[in-house]
Amino acid sequence: KPPPLIMWFVNGKQVEGRIEANDRYYIVSKLEVPQLKREHLNTTYKCRATNTKLVPPLEKTVLLDLY
């Protein structure tokens, strides 16, 4: 099985994530926002993982809300 390709997007623009763990069975990728500010309100964060063209990628999107 090929290793997954993990991509991060902020408001639709691809950004660089950080790989924390990588072995034969799993990969952990994180996107860190060092300091949240009011300008981050309603920012969309998306993580996309794929490892084959035979099935569609898995995606998770989060809309940031601040209180």
C-alpha cells in the first residue's frame, strides 16, 4: 500500500502541515495555528488524505468560530 499524501488548506489555499509520526501503519499530520486572533474568525481549515486514484480522498473541513 502506498503511504498517504496529506494536504492542508486554509480558506482554500494549500499550506504546509507537520508530520509527527510516520511508520508502516500510520501517519500523523498536524497544522498548528500559533496564536488565534479575531481575524481567524470564520476561517476554513481542511485536511485531505489520499493514497490512490482508485477511491476519492478523505476530507475533513472545520469552520473556526471564536467566542
